[in-house]
Amino acid sequence: MSTFTVKDGTEIYYKDWGTGQPIVFHHGWPLSSDDWDAQMMFFLQKGYRVIAHDRRGHGRSSQTSIGNNMETYASDIAQLVEALDLKDAIHVGHSTGGGEVIRYAAKYGKGRISKAVIISAVPPIMVQSESNPEGVPLSVFDEIRKGTGFTRSQYFYDFPIPFYGWNREGQTVQEGIKQNWWRQGMMGSVLSHYEGIKAFSETDFTEDLKSLDIPVLVLHGEDDQIVPYHQAPKSAKLLKNGKLISYPGFPHGMPTTEAETINNDILAFIK
């Protein structure tokens, strides 16, 4: 099992397969690097080196009581990238991982990152405020905190339904995907998951987005029930070199349920 220990002693689990130009995958809350199986296999077979880590408190990484915030998430990946000496890397993030990519790229990526892809991602900022009236009310995140913190097993069993859009007419639950989501979630720390809700909902990435010069591809499903679609055009507008692709009817978890489409769009962007 490959692990790397960051400065505060937290062990970060990661996978590192293949050779060639590196692609680094950043998973969403409350999952793990296993959520990227469909992308890891696709890009490995296309000749890329594929790397994915379990964020601190998630999956097989340490269940730490400290650092469950975006600043530390980005620092952790920066230390891993440096240890592996990755250059000309493409960073791909889903949901919370999209925020992690943007913060990492803005603060630590210079000289190491060449392009970024953010999918169903939380930037610029999710929570509603006077300056972000279209945002999601804080009460929604309080409900997520309550379910995650105190009835997590059942809450995580139900959460994949809107995550993958299976509550829409004509959709059927894919039990294997649902149970794999639950499995990944329950591997992580309840405390890290609880504290991570603030990280993904209240972190403001506006200045990070504005500062980036690299090409960034923004992908978002128009029927995303977890991170509202309107986030994506806002992010694309703030980027100097952003490109937006939107998908009518696609859900939040589209890298899994719509992997063929998403993988090919990422590949076209990388090439």
C-alpha cells in the first residue's frame, strides 16, 4: 500500500500507475480515490501516468482530527506532488476535489501544473450570502452536517439517490454503484466528513480562479442536484483561460454514470 506522510504526520494513501504525462485525480466528498476507477483505467490505457490520493480523513488515509479544511487539503497534495516530482501534470477534480484543484493550482502549482479540469465542482463558492444570493442556504449544509455527524450509515445509504439523479423519471438505481458509494464513504472518518462540509461549502475560490493562467476545463451537469449548475458559468467567467462544457440531464456523479462522455471530453482537452 503506497502512503506518504505529510508535515503534520498525517498519512496520505495514493495510487500511482503507469508512465507518461501525469494526471492527478482529486475525489469528491465523502469518497476516496476509488471513485476514479473509470478514469484511472481509461487514461492508463491511453498511455498516461495516473495518480489518485485519498484526502486526509477519507478512504485509507489517516483519520486525523486536524486539517479538515481546504487550505490543508491543498497543502497535502502539494507535498505529494513534490515528493513524486510531478511536472507538466494535469489535475482533475470532482466536486470538493474541484475546489482542491483550484486552490492547489493557485497557491502551489506554478511550474508543476499544465492544465486543470474541474467537474461538478464547488467553486467559486457554494454557500448563500449577501454577495452570493444564488448560493445554497446555510440551513441545507446544517442538515447535511446533522445527517453525516449523527446518522451517517443511513444518510450515506440514501445520499447517492440525488447524487446520481436516480430520483428522476425513467432512472433506475444501480445497486453496485450505490453500494460502492456507501462503502467509500463509510471507510472515512465521521469527524473529517463532518468538518469537510464547511470546507466545501464556505471556501471562497474567487481570487484563486482569477489568478490562474493555465487552461481550465469546467464540466457540469445541468441536472446536478448537489452542486447547482450555476456554479460552472461563474467559475468559467472568472478564469482567464476557461472553457465550459455543460451536459443537459447529467447528474452530479456523472464521472461514474456518464464516464464515456466525460472521459472523451477530458481527453480531447488534454490533447
